Amino acid sequence: MAAFRSAFAALLRAWRDRLSPADAGFTATPGRRAPGLRREELAQLAGLSVDYVLRLEQGRANNPSAQVVGALARALQLSRTERDQLYRSAGLLPPQDGTISTHVPPGVQRLGARLRDVPIGVFTADWTLVWWNTMWSALHGDPSAFPAAERNLARALFGTGAAHAALRPVRSERGEEAFAASIVADLRDAVSRYPSDAQLDRLVRELRETSGAFAHYWDTETVAAQHTTEQKTIRHPEIGDILLDCDVLLVPGADLRMVTYTAATGSSDAGKLDLLRVTGSPATAAHPHPHP
């Protein structure tokens, strides 16, 4: 076990030193001595306490969970091979083929970090949010306030937990029913492609048992529709209604959806986004999980 802790600690330190602050969404200030990310920045990105990251890097923390290792792998922008190495160094099996991947490629993270003026969220095949930037938090609220399991769009729409209670009102030009039906159709498609994914199975069983609306859409067996640009009106608690173009971009080879919100330059809604950018949100670009 000591050997595992030592190997994990060495990888964590080396990969933290390697990652450019700019690629992670941070501004490098003059006089910065850290060659890569500061320990505090890694903790912030991974949603962990600084003390816990320190103990991991010093080999003093035992048995980090798969959830923690996955969060660190995304925060460090590791390749799939490096991610698997980090899991093994923690004494864990890497994520298996046939299950939904939560890996966000480094290029996708760099793109999201550099487009800091645009609200961006990255979702997995089961519509779980695994990466977002500051503007996403400013527009929709801070996802890190909820447990990882609650950061799922289907749970937010059909569940009874914290994510549903905090969901800000959204009007879709296609209509609320069409949007909800499309999310359920996406989950049905995911089940056909990931029949061995236990987390997805739990999600579907839970919502079929607790939500009559979800069960109705599920039993209707609507074919998953291709997501295209549509306008959505989001009611922000401080700024009011904001009409935005919502685009769902597919990430080839990763089975991820990158959701973006934009407004035409010079429009009143672009001005509201600018105001959000100034007032902002305390959350930074992140993909955090609860503290261990």
C-alpha cells in the first residue's frame, strides 16, 4: 500500500507541475513561482480540500476513491492512458469499456477554458455534467453546490432532489415537453449502447419509479432526436430573462456533449451576458466532486 501511495503522489506532483495555468482557465500573474498549477488551484478544479490534495501528494492519504481519482484526472487534463495509469497507481481498476466514460479530453478542456466569455457545460452520454466554466455557473448556478449524482439533467428535470429544486426556469422554443422527451430518448439510446453501466441503470430505474412524466416519456419510446441550435429563455434571479442561442456540440470519439450559450453581438441579451461576466459567480472552471 505504501508503494501505491508513493507512485500516486509522484504522478500527481509531476502532472500538476506540467499543466499550464492558462490551459486550466487561470490567469498567470507576474512573479508566479509554481511551474504549473498551484496545489490550491488543483484542489479548486477537482473540488477537493487543499489539505486532502496535500496529503495525497505527500503519500499520507489512504485509498482515494474512484470518484476522487476521476476528478483529479479531469482536473489534470490527462490522456486516457495517463488516466488509467493514475487509477492503477491508486490501486483501482480503470473505467471499463462498455460503461459511460466521464473522461473529458484535454483539448476540450482547453477550448472551454479559453472561451471564458461563453457559458459552457460538458455532459456525458447520460446527461451528467462533468465539466463547466465560470460563465456556466454564473448563468445556471454553481453545480459544485450539489453532490455529483445530482449533476444530471434528467434528475434536474424529473427528480425530487436538490438539483430539481435549484433548476432555474428555462423556456425552450421547441416547448418544455419536446425538450423533456428528447432527454428521455437520449437516455434510452444510452441504455442500448451501455447495457452494463450500473449507474445509468440506477438512474433510469429511479426516475421510472418516482416520476410519472419520465415513465410516460420512457414508455412512449420516442426516437432520440438530433440536437440542433435552438433559442432558450433562462430566468436569472438577479438579471431576469435572457434569450440565448443554445448549441449542443458532439465531441467525436468521446461520446460527450458540449452545451454552449451565446447571444448576437450588440443585442440586449449580449449585454446581460456581459453583466453576468462582471458580476460573475464564485465558482471557477471546474469539474468538482464532494470533499472526501
